Amino acid sequence: MRNYRGKSLGSWVYGDLVSRKGSLPPYIHFYDSDGCEYMCDIEINTLGESTGEKDINGTTIYTGDIVKRTSGLLGDEYDGFTGVVKFLMAAFVIESLDRKDGTSLGDDVAELEVLGNIYDNPELLEGVV
């Protein structure tokens, strides 16, 4: 399982996070499809942790992802709920885009769809208070 992701030279890399002593930024340690081992410095502001969960399309959910809940139930108060995945107070949560409400990631994971992330798709956050 790839526990973290981060951007390196504009491309996403997935693997294990390795911290360094001093003021050096962490890097991601990973293997490519041919089994070759690599280590990449990452842009620290793009670091995301895997939640260990997948959305309705089988996409792994990371912190920093923008997700939408689609229950398909008419009148369900959380149908269409959209938010950003975060790790707060020892739990993965979805903070609503209007920051008025939130929910635990585990409560709705079977009905979530990853729309994008806050790094590549900032337009999904436009108009948010």
C-alpha cells in the first residue's frame, strides 16, 4: 500500500514518507512498475496521506482530496455533500466546503467520489467562504 503522495517536479509520486534530520524536506521512497527503487524530494505543501479507503470508482482517497457524497437517496440531507478530506484530532474527516459542517470519512466512504484535489483542482474551491 502506498501510504503517501506528493508532487515532485510537477508529477505525483506515491510511496513511503521518509523524514530527514535538520531543515531538509522529507522525500518519498517508492518502486516503479519495473521494481526499480527511487527516492524523490517532494513539494511539502502537496503531501497527502492515504486514508486506506477507496471511493466508488476504486480510487484511493488521500488527505487533500475533494470528495462528493452521492447517496442516490432523494431527500437525504447529505446527498451532494462536498468537502475536503483532512486528518483532524486523530481521525480522517471530510470538512464541508462551506466549513459549516463535516462528517467522518468512514461514515460515508461507500458513497464517496473523488472529484479532484486542492492542489490540481483549486477551481473546485472557488466561491467557497
